[in-house]
Amino acid sequence: MAKKKKRKKNRWLVILIATYLAIMLLMLFSKDIQQLIPSKYYNSTIVKIKAPFYVKRLYENYNNKVDILAKQFNLPAEYLKALIILESSGNNNIPNRFEKHVFTELKKVREGTRKNYENIIQKTIYDASDEALKNLASSWGPFQLMGYKCVLLEINVSDVRGKDALYWGIKWIDLTYGNYLRQEKYRDAFHIHNTGRPYPKTGKPFTHDPNYVSNGIKYMKVFSND
């Protein structure tokens, strides 16, 4: 009987210690979050989104630069910042993403078995090597802009993956769907960036991540007070 009471006492002691440790960790974590982002943004949507690290990185790497370019192109800075979070998690050292299916289609255009791939025609890439096509079929920079978009911008792939990647990404956004942003059609804008077409009027979005657009809208709320 005494052993049972002792075991019961020990069990409660373990529970109390575990509870105390959990409370201490929660308090420490809360302080860490407050240090990660500017104080005026704490208690905002960022806590609900549960990705303060991404936002901290964006403030460090892009905040002022995005603000300047947003004014230059008359685009909403909060959208551009939200998009950088979605596409590159606020990083400034971003590995490219190779899209094998795009490479396959570009090869068909080069070989003349397909007429075009968006605005890419055979005349544009007839003498491109496989390595060059791989660069065109990869996404680069903070907005993960596909390499072949450089044709519309009349620049080289090296430009969309170099030090001016932020500028060229925003310029491409302005040229392709900037009017949607100026009309505050943000759902359409996020969907166009990810899929090439506006948000569907009926049914589910076509984005790979079904929450891509809704997460983008949430991030915009975080940055709307800038």
C-alpha cells in the first residue's frame, strides 16, 4: 500500500515538473518571437501565420529595397513582400529550382516539334545548348522567376539570377499582371504568378499548394502597416 502511494506521489511530481518546464519553454519562446520582428508588428497576423523567421529575414534582406521599387513601378509593397515570403522564404541566397517538364517542352520548341512555349519560339532558342535550356527551365531569385521570362524582359538569364534579380522580378510582375495589382485584385495576382492565369471563378485554385493564395493574403496583412 505504501509503495502504491509512493508511485502515485512520484507520478504527480513528474507531471508537475513537466508542466513547469513546458511553461518556462513557452515563456522563452514568446520572448524569442518578440526579438525576431520589430515590436510594432508583434501581436499582429504574424503570430497566427506562425512563420516569424521568414518575416525577419525579409526585413533584413529586402524591406527598404522593395519599398523603393514598389514606388517606382506603382505596385503595392505588401504584395511584393508577401510574394517573396511565399517563393523564397525571405532568403537572399536562393538556390535555383530546375523544372524538368519545362526543359522537355523547351527542347521540343528548339527541335521544331512544338511551335512555341508561351512567348518562346524556335528562332529564339534554335542554337541553345542543353545547359542553356536548363537555365531557362529553372526558377531564380526572390520571386523564383523562370529563366525563360528573360526573353520578355529582353535580358540574359544571368540578369534574373544576379544582383539585380529583385528589380527584374518586379519589372516582370509589372509587365505581366501589374494592372491586376493596381486594381487590388490580389487573389488573381497571386494565382497568376504561380500558375499563369487568374484565380478561377468557380472551383479550387490550380496552385500546387492549395493555400498559396490564402497564405499570400495573410502575409499582405502583416506588411500592410509598413
